[in-house]
Amino acid sequence: MSDSPVDPDEVEHIAGLARVELSAEERERFADQFGEILSAFEALDEVPETDSEPELTNVMRPDEVRDSLDQAEALRNAEETEDGKFKGPRVS
Amino acid sequence: MSENIYITETTIEGDEDGPLAGRTVAVKDNISTEGVRTTCGSAMLEEYVPPYDGTVIERLKAAGATIPGKTNMDEFGMGTTTETSAFGSTDNPAAPGHVPGGSSGGSAAAVAAGEADLALGTDTGGSVRCPAAFCGVVGIKPTYGLVSRYGLIAYANSLEQIGPLAPSVEEAAELLEVIAGPDERDGTTRDATDHGSDYEYAEAADGDVDGLEIGVPTELLDGADDRVVDQFWNAIDDLEARGASYHEVSLPSLEHAVEAYYVIAMSEASSNLARFDGVRYGTSGGYDGNWNEAFAAAREEGFGEEVKRRILLGTYALSAGYHDKYYKKAQDARAWIQQDFDEALSEADVLASPTMPVTPFELGESLDDPMKMYLADANTTPVNLANLPAISVPVGDDPGLPVGLQLVGPAFGEKRLIRAGSALA
């Protein structure tokens, strides 16, 4: 087990940040598994600080007007739409 | 068919003429096909029908290929066995009762069973090479940027590439010729001709290994099964007999590849999969409550357990207080691994290892133990972290026990890998 065990409350907190509801059973199981997985990740402590010099270049193109998906196509996979717009749950 | 290779069987016709005319190419179900549902192996996208084709699909059609179906896969590419699919597991045609590997298990199984002539998979940490090895076929993970990802539903953008699966190296090279090349709709693509290569991959499949210098990273043999290691050395002996030579080399950074890979992949996944909230596509469930509650309920229902595990661990690794400990150290490891590969490839033409340290698991064997599954990716994940090309070719003479040999080359060194790999398959 990890020296910084993860408890079900912490799993619940992370799940809230990630917007994923969990069952009580999943919370318990994930807490155990996360302890083991995160303790394996601790081995990264041994990795030396390493400079990386990626070759980065900006990729640009002229801003030209062109056809895009039409509204009906863009909305086709949504479960709920209204007046040509996506309909989501209420904000609060 | 009994193996459960396809999630959706269909017939998408290509043009009449072209280099792939008359051939079938099965496509992994995370690559967008216009008008044909694309599920990513997830209940979340069970009904999702893309309104456009991915670039590789356009290129397949223009090359005359026929697409016979969308293949089964681990949910969103997250798995090494194809068992995390919401559409059930796939049996391994080369070793019945065993997993086909993953995450592109359906694509490899389609080729192994002769259900398709060729197939496309995607490789984020080994997802083309692992199933190729487990099903006894050839798989190529191209250099990062060689193949457009436009229309590929993202799991971990900085790591993944679309790659070919085929019965032989030459046929895999023919398919790579069709899909490779820059695309203005994917700003990370690069032109191989700017990097010392051309796109004539198939003609490189001449099996000429005379004078080839092979480096064998000892770290990638250490944890492997004896049976796998025996077959690996038999294949190296075979290459030696044909004029190649080998030396052992140590790449200490590779000991940290699995951890670095999972931290980076999970972190990117936690961000990429935020889009699945059930509003624009996916399962919304019609839940009550405010939007956070409704999204959380839809995601609980639509995602399987492995996907939730990775989203949560990625969220954790990026959260305040843990970012430096996990994500930043994983990026250090990534840079270190790149340096080690550069150095090793300055002394060798290619690096060789077993593709997978194990033979295929029995169906159901590894589902309960995520760490066991992650550790099976020890030999494939370093290649994605280093943005390099690699090929897996079947070796060994036991038909019930598929073993793959992996060759890794320098960036845009696909032709070198194809030439060397074609000596074996």
C-alpha cells in the first residue's frame, strides 16, 4: 500500500472535480486501487530533472471563409435541441 | 462470426481505382466515418453518428479500399486486452480463449481471422503493436506527426498515432503509404520529405538486413517471460544469419516509462473526455438537478470503470498540489527517455525487443487488476513517449503462442523498420 493512502472521501472529491458520479462500491474499490497505482507512480521521484528542447513551430494558415457543418448536421447527435440550439441542463 | 470482431458491420465503398482497389480495410471504432456510427467502444457514444470522415478514411476511399466494418476496441482506447469495451470482449483467432490484445484488438483479430485484408488501429501506448503481437500479425506505430489524426476521437493527443495492421510487413507498408502525409486539418502533421524520407514504404520491404546493426535494450528483456525471450533470441539469431549484428545497450530511463506514460495519458484523457457531457452527443439520461449534477450522472452511466479510473487519476495528477509531483516529473521522464533513445540510435540502426513481455492473457484474467494490465505496456509505451516509429512483427514457431518482435527506429525511419521487419514476416 501507499504511504499516502487514498481514502474514499478523497476519491469522492476528485470525482466531483471530474464531474463523474460514483457508487459507494466504486468509491471503496477506487480508493484501494488508487493507493496501489499512485504508489507505483511515486517511482517518478527518482527521475532526474531533464531539459527538453522540443522543436516547436507555429502552424498557421490564412483565415479564409469556407463551408462548415450546417446547423442541422451539427445538432444531429444531440438528444435535445431547441430553436437550432443545443439544450442542456439548467446552470444552477 | 464468433470472435466479436466488429462493433458495426457495414460496407463503405471506396473509389473504383487505386492502390487498395479490391481490398478490405477494417477500421477501429474511434476513427470517424461519415454516416456510420463511431462508438469508441463506449456506451456513451453508442448512438453517435459522425457528420464527417476522418482524413485517413478519405484517403482509404480515394485509394479504392472497401471498409467492411468498425472494429471492437477497449473503451476510448483505454486497455491492453479489448475487454473494457462496452460491446463485449473479442476472442483471439490466433489463440482462442485468450485476449487479442488492445486497445485495437478487433482490428488485429480481423486481420488474423481473414475477416479483412488489412486494418487500421490507433497506438497511444502500444495499442497497435500489442494486438499485432498477440494475434500474430504485423503492426506499425508511425512517427508522431506522420499520419493525420483529424477525425480520430482523442484519448491522449501528444502520444497517439493511427497505424496499419496486416498479415505481412509489405502489406502494412502499402497501407501506410496511403494514410501517411501532411494534412492542413491536423497542425501536428509533418512532411516526411522534410525529414530525410519519402513515402515509398512498400518498396522498402525487401528483407535486406545485411550490415544492419541492432541494439537490444536490456531493460526491455528483464521482466519478460522466458518463453517470449527464447523466441526473441531465435529471431535475432535469424537476423544475424542474414548479415545483421547486435549489441546489448542499457537505457536506464525506460524503467520509468510505464509510470510516465500513465500519468501523461491519464492527464490528457481527463481533459479530452471532459467534452462527453451528454449535451452535444452522447448519453444525457435526462437527469434533474443543476448542470454539474446532470453531467456527473450522465458520465457515471455512460463511462465504464477503466475510463472512470483514468479520468479520476488524471484529474488527481493535474490537481493543485500534485501537478509538480506527478505531471511535471512525468514530463522530465519523457525528455529523459527521448535522450536515451537518441543516444542508443546513434550507435544502432534499430533497437529490438519483445513487443509484449508476456503471451496473451486468458480472457477475463486481468480485468480485476489494473496495475497488472498497465505493467504489460512496459516495452511499447517508451516509443510513444519518444515520438518514434516502431513495428511489431510475428516471430516464433508455436502457432498457439503468438510472440511479437518490436523494432524501434529514429523519427521518420519507417523505411528502415520496414526493410528490417520484412526479413521476418
